[in-house]
Amino acid sequence: MPTRPSPTHRAARCWLVGALLLLPGLVLGQTSTADAWQRVNADLRIGFETVKLPGNEHMGLVGTSYLAELSPGLCVGPAVYGAVSGQYGGLFTVGGEAAWCTRLTGPLSLEAGLYVGGGGGGGAPVGSGLMLRPHADLLWDFGGYRVGLSVSNIRFPSGQIDSTQVGLVFGMNTSFTYLPSGRSAVPFYGSGRTGLGFDRIQGVVGVYRPTSGIKGNSGNALSSQIGYVGMRADRFYTPNFFGGLEANGAASGGAAGYAEFLGTLGLEWSLFSDTLTLGGRAALGMGGGGDLPTGGGLLAKAALDASLRVSRNLSLTLAGGWAQAPQGKFKAPFGSLALRWDLDHPQGQPTKLTREEFSSGVETYVNAARKTGPQQSLENVTFKLNRFVSESLYITGQVQSAFAGGAGAFSVGLVGLGAQTHFGERVVAGAEMLVGAAGGGGVDTSGGAIAKPMVYAGYDFTPSLSARLGAGYVKSMNGPLSSPVADLTLTFSFGVASRP
């Protein structure tokens, strides 16, 4: 029988559900009733700390977060934590963070906050996956960026990890500029980018071909071909130099549960009147799970690529490169094909209004198939980002990670298309078709590839904020997972100015 959650675990789960549902609503607190462009200060942050595990083992953990200042001193936003050293490569958690920031004197400031998320992996003793991280950071402002020390406690209430440590933290000042409702045609005359500030996104399918003789953590030989799917988002700093983020997950080759999150830097040059683009990039981050021997989780990649423009905003990109886990045995050449969509053209004047939606909440898989034991329901943290390509059609990227139901380490990455319509001023309804990769936590997805049709209905409390209830089905393309799905989210709708 499934174990009954402790009172502490149940309270933490309730806190997580409440925080995820309030996150988009808190953003609304920064808006005004008038349709006018708003700017919110934000902090892009990365930190490193060494966590003590049972048996006197140690694990290096990297955390990244994007915190928006909703009112003076109060910052909230999404965050991701993952292992980069030790023996638990593949441990990731996804969740939300809230922090109170105050200046002590001069450039010295203090920040205290709480992260609550779900995840696991790499064989770490995380129980059902719920993670708590209260922390206090002492930071020195150098103008535009901050460096300091963090004291934190990392605890998995249903697992065996409970560690207090000192870490390093680096923060960079940025901003989030948006139009609150996202549906009113208010021109943008400012400079710079709006929204999260990315210039393009890419949907990626690729293949790793591990070098012969490499065995997985289980001792079994790895498949000669491991397929993956993912997304990448880039921002240009000069006409030729860009940086970005990428996330991929295994979809075939018996590596269900493998995931990677990386930061990337690259150079590219356009030829033949911008029809062909040649370039290269390097990436560093965390990867693991799915029996891949990535050691502590640190992952490095390098690639060369060529892009062919097929329309003003769409390109096809072919890439080839090399991936290696410096602390483990995993190393492999890889190839990928991507569909690239230009969101902005940095040298143009932003004149076109485009609507986006950010959602956070919780999701339930009913009676999910397990590799061992009976079917059991599980609960996920869920984040969604939609970008509209017309009045009613949008593309979407979504991530989910388990925090209850005995499936710690189960994670999902999805991309898809959706359609949405309004009935009157308040009622909204829509449908989505999603595909992606899922695995880990003992959930039986076989190779990892899944399909997930969903429908939803919602109510708009304001032009920017709505509650939505969704229902659908998740089906593994090669495995026994075949479960009804329900989710509850709050959605923040806003406008960004794109450059046509």
C-alpha cells in the first residue's frame, strides 16, 4: 500500500499548491487598471552549494531562478535545482520561490526566502520528490550584478535528505516589460525587448550515439542510439553573439528519465542575404537519469550548425556535435534537427503586439502505470508558457515534475499547439495537442516518448488573470503508461511587443 504522508509533508504539499496557484496572481499586483506598458525589476540568479546526504556522501547542487519584484522587497518566480557533482547526476527539481529583499547599508543587502518544488532522480533518496529550501543570502551589489553567500537548509520531507550548508550565489539585474491584458492594441514606443527578452525559440529532435563499450549505471550496455526532444531559447547580445537556455529529455533508446538543462553561448554569421546561417555554440549544465552514466551530473556540449531560412520568421537548423559528462563515462556524438522561430528581430523597431500566457499549478495522473507494483496516482508541479501566433492559435512549452504519489524523479517536457476562444467577456475554453518526453520515478513510459491531448475551460477574474481546469489523457508511445489527467492552474495573460 502507498505510505500515508506525514502532517509535515501534507502541510508542505498544501504550501506548494497554494504558491503555484498564487504565482501568476502575484504578478498581477504590479499592474494597473489602465492599459499601459509595465516594467518590473527582476533578478536572474544562479547559486552553488554542497549538500550532505546519508552515509556522509556529498552532492554539488546548482540552482537557477528568475525572480520578479512584485512590490518593494517582495520577489517571486520559478526556479530549478540540479546535481552537478557527487553520485546523483540526474537529480532535478522544479518549483516556485518567494524572497524578501532588503538593503542593509550601501551596496550590502539581505535576502530571505523559501523554495518549494518537486522532482528527484539519479537514485537520490528523495521519497515522493517534494523539496523545501529556506535560505538567507548576504549580497554585495557591484552595479548590475551581485555576489554573495547563502545559508540554506535543503529537505525532502518524505525522503532522507536534510542538510544545512553555506553556498555561493550570483545575481544579475534585469527587467520584465509587458502589457497587462495582452489583448489591447497599445503601441510600444520604448527601447529594448519586452517579455522575457528572448529573440528566438527552437523545437529540437536529436540523437545521441554513445561510444561503444559504455555501460549504464545499472551495468547494462547503453543503446547505440538514444533519441531526445527539447527546446532552446536564445537572446542576441551583438548581431553575431548570443546566449540562451536549452532543455532536452530522452524519448527513445531505453533511456526514459534522462533530462538535461544547460546554458549556452554561440556565434553565427548570415550568408546569401540572410538565407543561410552558419555558426557554432558551447553549452554547460546538468544532465542525468535514465541509466546514463553522467557521474555527478555536470554535462558539456559543443556543436556546429547550419540554418536555412524558409520564411521571414521560420528556419530549419541542422547541427552536429559532441556531448560529454566530465565526471562520468557518458560521451557521445550527436546530431539534431530544429525548427527555429524568430520572436524578435533585434535591429527592428518593435511595433506588433503579441499575446503570451504564463500558467502555474498542479496536475494529477490517475492510476499511472509503474515499473514495479500496482498502478498509483501521482501529482506534478506544472509550468506552461503559451505564445499566440494568431488571435486564437498558440504554441506552448510545458514542464512538469512529481512532488507526491511515490514518483519522485518523474519529470515531463512537452511542446505542442493549442487553440483558444472566449465566450463573452469572462469564459475561456481551449484544446491542446502535446508531444514530448517523460520518465523517471518508477513510472513506466518505456522509451520516454509521450502524447498528451488536453481540453480546458476557465474564468477570467480580470483581463489578465484567469483560473483554468483542464482534463485529458497521457499515453506513452511505446510503454504501458495510459492515464487520465486533470490539472488546475492560474494563468497570467500579457502582451509583448515583437518586431515584425
